[in-house]
Amino acid sequence: MLLAASMLPLALLTLVPQDRELFARCEVRWELPTLTGPESLANVLLFAVPVLLAGVATHRPLLAVLAGSGLSVVVEAVQAAVPAIGRSCDSGDWINNTIGAVIGGALAWLSLTAAARRTRRASLM
């Protein structure tokens, strides 16, 4: 339930139509984006929470990271292919989303590891 709820902002913020002028093409950046602006940080957080929840729910944080990064590619492809939604694709968004996915996956792994240690300690007592 929490995973589904965490996906709602992702869909609303990336695929809901906007009324704005579009780039004629995808913006491809050849440098790492900086994480100083609010949009960059939002792109990181947008994928960190769903990947964290998916990683814990499935006990497969690495698979959740790969799925999160792949989902970001799909979002950017849809933004490029469907001009009617008023969104522009940007490689920087994918990089920031993937950074968020890695953070979420790392937090999921840490949570699962801590839970396993607690379970082992409890079974030894």
C-alpha cells in the first residue's frame, strides 16, 4: 500500500500534462548534474522513497534500484514521445532519478541487514 502511494507523486510530477513551451528535442548533458537546485533534489527524492519501499518489500534492493532506473528511462522516453503532455526529456533527470534509486536501494539494504541482525540476536537469546 505504501509503495503504491509513493508511486502517485512520481506519476503526477512526471506524466501529468503541463501547459508550457517544449524543447524540440531531448536535452542530453555530458556532465554530472549538480544537486543544488530544488528540481534536482526533487528528482532524487522522487525515486528514493519508492525504491526504498520496493527493496524492503521484495528483499531485493539491487533489483529495486535497477527497476527504478529503468522506470526513469521509460518516463523520459514517454516525455520525449508524447508532446501532448507538455514535458521535455532530460538526461540530467534520469541521472538524478538513478541517484535517488541508488540511495533508496542502499537504505533498503541497510534496513534489511539491521532487521536480520536483530532477528539473529533474538533467536540466540
